Amino acid sequence: MRYVDLGRKSLAFALAIGFTVAAIAASVYGAIGDKYSGLNRQNGPLGAALTDEADAPHRGRFNNFQNGQIYWHPDIGAFAVWGAISAKWNQLGRVDYGYPITDELKTPDQRGRFNHFRAVHLPGKPEASIYWTPQTGAVAVYGAIRQAWTADGWERGRMGYPTADEIVDGSFRRNTFERGFIRWSNAIGAQIIPTGLAPHEGGGFAGLVANGLAAFAELPTGGRAELYRDATMLSHPELCARFLNVPGLNDTLRNTLIARIAPRLPGGFGIHSQTNHTTGASCEARAELGSRSVAIRIRVPGNRMFIRVTTPGVLPGSIDPNFVVTYDLVVRTSLTFPDTVAGIVVQGPVEVQGTNVSRPESRSVTGNLVIAANDLSSFLGGPDFLAAVRQGGVAQLTGVNTGAAQLNQKLAEVRRAAPPGTRLEVFPQDGLVAILATNRPPPPGPR
């Protein structure tokens, strides 16, 4: 047993010596050697050398190290990339993404790290970056989006650090940042969309708030013709007004809730004429533009349903039992825009839900009445409530319906005159959702 243990130790020692010899044998010299020495050689962030110096694409040279690389180019010099930024750079194709033009450096706020790169093989030799923080990991930023972010103050500007690599988002390219996103299309260039502290209901970054719709068609002679414009149909005041001014809104909600609870009352009990419903005194509405759709949400908090129940054989001086349920009314729908003029603008289903439903505040309510009151609370948050209020027109957002229908009429006119395959680009413009009919090919995306 002692002999076996010594053998294992000897083997481990031999392997360690072999790796050390291999590391020492790797040849690091010239400008790369000078950079390596400046970074404290094997005791620095790169660790031991793993390869001799060798040719790199586009007239460069490089060495690989345990934790990264040093690349040299005659037009740039030698710079080092290591750690998580090195791993991201490898995924992006190393020098096909760009030669490093800085070592890994700390950001001015000391929170993050970064390298800048230059694509020496591309026209104009565009520059790019990879930024890293413990919270975001390593993220690539390049092309027109990087230029806009740079002009806005890098990570110290409105957007903060990048949180996701550039992706295709409909007809746009987009990077997401800590406090918003920057999107690019050939039609509008790069646009910074800050979101502040306004997240989506389900978390993440909020979209661009839209107040209305506008549609345009590109003219063969250049320029654009405006087809349609409603600058307020999606605005907060308009959405709230059109919803809260639905004729008989309170009566519809009152009757819907009574129809639910009445069959659940004990025999001989009934609904008193004083039973009433009042909608909340405030309203919140928001329309947010995604890649090719607008999500619409209306919230009316503090709705109140007061129910008084009549009892059989009421004694003189007794009080009919009653209870109150309060809740927030939330309405959701959407508009989705087609890819080409051959499609139509589609309004999604309207969803109505009672949320933040209170426990019934009761007076003299016991037994079966408690069960009926609690059933009403669960009903408000369930699918049956949506089905019931649709009967009374509560779920009809007439402004959205009308706007979508009018926009489809204009698209039909374009369809009759436009060549097959005419595309629709969707982008924000001056607080509106702009829809552009164009025959230009889709943009390839910036470098």
C-alpha cells in the first residue's frame, strides 16, 4: 500500500515537471515578449505560455497562454486579452472580430473590465468592444450601436453596461443595456431608447412608449408619402377615456358580479337594491412597442363592489348582511403588424382580469354567505370573469379596433399598387409607431 502511494506521488510529480518543462519551452519573444514581461509573465493574468509565437490571420502574430492570448499586428502593436473577455472573443472569431487595440482595462467606475478591438480586414477598419461586469458577464458591442453608445457616454451614459449581444429584432439590430436598449435599422439608423425604472409587468426592460400610429409608403422618386396618422389613439388619456367612458360600465360590472353570487346565496336570500359597483377614481394606461407589435395595458385600481343581501323573515330592527370586495381591473390587448403589405394588422384577444382582490369586508355575514363572498373573490381573477364582461362590451377597446381597421384600409390601397413582396418596416418615430412600406432589401446589419 505504501509502495502504491509513492508511485502515485511520483507520477503526479513527473506530470507536473513535464507541464513545467513544456511551459518553459514555449517561445515568447519580440513585441509579444515585451508585452508578456510587462504583464508579469507567468505570474500575471495570462499565466504560463502554451504555444510558440505563430502567424495569425491578416498579417498578425500571436501566442496562447493559460488564461488568454497576446496578439500583435504591424499597424497596431501587441495587446493582451484574457479571462471572460478572452472566452467571448474566441466565440466571436478572435481577429475576425478584430485585433485587440487595448489590454484588458478597468472601466472608470471600477465596476467593469473591457477590451477594444479593430477589424483591420474590413473596409474602414471599424472598432468594436467587449465589456464585462460580474452582473452582466462579457458582452460584445460593435457597429452603429456602439457608435451611438459611445456618443451617449459609454457605460456612464443613460444606458449603463450592455447586458446582451446584438441580435436581430424584426427589421432592427438591437443591444440591450442595463437601462434600456439601442436599436438600429437602415431606415432610422441607431436610436437610443432609455427605459429608466419602468420595467415590464413581468420584469425586464420596458419597451418604447407609443402614443399613436403613423403609416408611410416610399415613393419611386424618393421621399415618403404619409398614408395614415392618429397621434393619440394609444396615449394614456385616450385609452383610459375610451375604456372608462364605455356606456353603462358600472352597471355591466355590477350585473356581472350579481349574476355570479346570486345563485350561491342560501335559499330565501336575495340581492338588495342598494347593491352597487363603483369604478376606481384613477386609471393607468400604457402602449409599448416591441419588434413588430404593440402591447396595450390598462389598469383601473380601487374598484369597489358593495353587496347587500336580503334575508327571509327579517326581524324588526335587524340589519341585512352586506360585504365589500375591492379589486384592480386590468385590460390587456395587442396590435401585431405584418411583415409585408400582403398581411393585415391584427388586434389580439382582449383580456380582462380582476387583480389584487381584497378579502371580503363583511358585516353580519356567516355560513353560506362567507362561501359566496369568497367565491366572488376567486371569480374576479379567473377566466369566467373575462367571458362574462365581454357580454356587456367591457372588453371592447373601440379606439384600438377603429385604428387597426383604418390602417388596414390604407395597407389594402398600397397592396393594390405596390409590387409583390413590398415589406413593412416598423420603428418608433416621434412617440408614434411608424409603419413604412418599402421595396428596399432588408438591411444586413451593421459591423
